[in-house]
Amino acid sequence: MNLKILLILLALTVATILALVCVLLSGSKTTACGPASKSDLLAKHDDKSLVFSDLSLTELSQVMEYLQRILGPDLLDCAKADPAENCLFSIDRQLPKKDQTLKFLDGGGKAPAREALAVVFFGGQPMPNVTEFIVGPLPNPAYHRDVTQEKFKGLLPYHRRQVTGKEYNLAYTLIRQKMDGAAPLFLKAVLGVPSDKNLAFLTTAPRGFESGDRSTWFVFFQDTPGSGFFIHPMGLEVLVNHRSLNTSEWTLDQVFYNGQYYDTIEELEAQYKAGNVRAVQITKLPRGDEMGSLKTRSRTMAAVPFQFEPNGARYSVKNNQVLYQSWSFAFSLSVNSGMRLFDIRFNGERIVYELSVQDAISLYGSNAPGGMMTRYMDSSFGIGRFAFQLVKGVDCPYLATYVDSHYFMDEAKPAVNLNSICIFEHNPALPLRRHYSNFYSDYYGGLPNTVLVIRAITTVGNYDYVFDFLFYPSGAIESRVHATGYISSSFYFAGGNDYGNRVGQHTLGTIHTHFINFKADLDIAGRSIHMLCNGG
């Protein structure tokens, strides 16, 4: 009898221990209490998400070759073209209309034609202009149509085109030639030129105050390898007029140095020789200077904590479709505007047709012309174009799923950014729900919180924007942006504190505001809700 009781007690003890282990160790492989796995996903992958997918490298090349064949040998790539020549600037996916797409997704209709949107700069025509073409079907394009009139109600004036990389380089060459020829004494004594070649130029935008203007203030910075030059202004700024299609007619219309405007470079040099310039000798910074360096200050760095997936990923990625618990969605990365999601469903029901980044805008203020002028609209530079490769363990977890992106903008040929999108699940370090009771009866109930993140990080000039879309088990979606990188600065001189904070001996951290624009096309209980969201 005693032996029987002991065996029963032993069995109960073992059962209790096993139950506690099952509760406490989420890594258990038992189906009774183990975590969800890919087999628990409510949805199944299909190829319909490809209706939203980005263009492949092959498709980008096909569009490029088709337009060069149709428009003739005078169509160059913009990496080689002068302003007075024709060039193919960008190619992006032209998404089908929503009605067509929904008929395909929900009604069993035919898949819409796969098309591209190409932007061409016609600088070599009698009436230079910017033209947008829709090219299709892909693969193997066979038609194109001009949609410029339809979209913009007229021709797009040529002065509205984006500044290409070659145009920037032509402007930099002009600046150096004019400065070296007209102000050699000032350059050598104050900026260390020509012995010091570590000069960087930062563009400003917009290019003027009136329609037709194409003049840009370029700000001089000291370029120190291994450090952000954006916080090392040298006090010199020049205004380049580059409106003419004949680059030999470009001029330097104004010069600004240390709080003083000059009409010409020759005037700056003459005033410097006469002792009328408040010259500031800039100390040459060492390689990887402390102020701008991203290197760790610590000699040793212990291994950082990281999360792991005891049973593997609980989400699934196929092509451009993600499945996670009750969620499913498609994703793409526009070369102009960046990350965008489509056909977001929860428990099989579509709640969002499109959730996408539209633009990132920053407005600056300063007592120097470059800073006071600047109103950046980052989509004009290409938000998706600058979504570079992500670093595992820093930008995203090691175990994240990484996806490449393809683009064509101001390049000689289509390009790829490896591992530029990451998808991962993580614990945000707060329980989803919990309660501990010690009144009347003792018990505890709690649920761990997890969230799925899809991320792309875009570096537009000095700023690195971390764009996140987060999906919670509760049915909530969060759009989030973190700004990191470097501030943009002006040279500090008298009165600078009215426009920001002094962050270095000669550096003014200028006042500025960020606006992040999103599009949210919600299909909750119908199709009547549309939103444009701004975050400042």
C-alpha cells in the first residue's frame, strides 16, 4: 500500500515538473505548449502577390533596351549625358489600377499587364522637356505610351528635372576651376587648397525661388575619411547658376564666407588681400576625428545580447509575400518613395490595400544661405535608390530574412542593393497582457508579446531613415521612422544661436523640422476610407 502511494506521489511530482518545464521553456517541442510554427500560419502562399512586385534586373534591362531601340541612339544613360543631350533617367514599376487588381485578387479576373514607368530627359530636342512613358507588357515589352500630358496637364519644363550625378560633377569642377583661378591666395591661406584636397560639397534645394530658376548654393565642408563631413563646415558657400544647357555658360553668381556676401570670387580675393575678410583658419582634422567618428570609444566591447528562434522562424517569406500568424501582405520598394505594402490581410480579410512611404521632407533655418535656403524633398533624390545593404546584428537581427532590391535611376545600367530589406520577429520587452493575483486566490496569467517587423534603411545625404512597418498579434499595424546618421550644419558665426545650437568650435547645428508622409488606403468593411498621413 505504501509503495502504491509512493508511486502515485512520484508520478504526480514528475507530471508537475514536466508541466512547469512546458510552461517555462518556450523552446519545448511539444505541441501542447510549444510556440507557433510555420505550420500554424492561417494563410497559404500564392503567386498573386507578384501583381505588386518590383521589376527584376532582367525587366529593368528589357525596358532600357526597348526605349533605346525605339527612341534611337541619341538616348544615353544619364551617367554619361550632358544637359543638352537625351537620357533615360529612371525606371520604376507602374502599378496597375486598384479596380483591375481587385478583380484579379478577389474575382478571379485576368492578371493586369505588368508595366514600367520610365522618365526620360529630352535635352537634345528643339523644345527640351521631361517625358514619362509607360512601357509594357513585361517581360518582353512591345508598346509604350506618353502619359505626361495625362498626368501633368501639359509638358514638363526641362528645368524641373532632377539634378543628375554628372551635372553635380560638372558643377563641382566649375567651382574648383573658378576658385583656383580667381582666389588662389584666399584658398591656400584659409582653406588649405590646393595642398589639401579633402574638400566636400553639399547641395541645397530647391534651386531657386521662381519658376525657371536652376541655381544651387553649394556648401564647402572638410572631408575627413572615416567621419561625417556634414559637421565640419568651412564657412565658404557659392551660388552656381546651371540653368543653361551649354555648360560653358554656367556661372558663379555669388559667394558667401563667414557671414559676408561677395558678388564675385575676385571680390573675395581682393577683400582678403586688403585685410577686410574675417578669415578663420580651419584646423585640418585627423583621420577619423573624435567629433564625427562612429567608432566605439571603448577599447573592448562585450558581446551584445540577441534573440533567437528556438523552433525556427514563425513567419514565412516567398517572393514578395509575407505570412505571419493571422497576417499576410505583399511588399515592394519604389526607387522614388521607398517601402510600400499592399493587400494587408488579418484573418484572411483585407484591411489595407496600400500602406506606403510617400516622401521625407526636411525644412532648415540658418543665418547662412545654404541652410536658410534648404527645403529637401527626399523623393526627388530617390528614397528607395539609397536603401543600401543592411548590416546583420546592427541594422537587423542576425536571424532576420534579408531580401535584395533592384533599381534604375541615374545609372549606366540597372543595379542591385543586396540585403536591403529585412523581415524579423522580435519581443518588444513588454508583455502583451499579464496579471498576478494575491487577493483571495493566488494565480498568474500572462501572454508574451511579439511583433513582426519589415524594415528598410535609407541614407539620403546626411540622414539615415529607419523605416519600419510592424504587425502585432492584436491586429494593430504601426508605421515608424527613426532618424539617425548626421545632422546637417552651417558654419558658426555671430548670431548663429538664433538658428540652432553651437555643437562645435565652428559648427552650428541648424534648426530644422522633419515631415514623413505616408499613404494609407484602408479597406476596412469596404473601400471608402483613404488617408494621407504626415508625421513631424
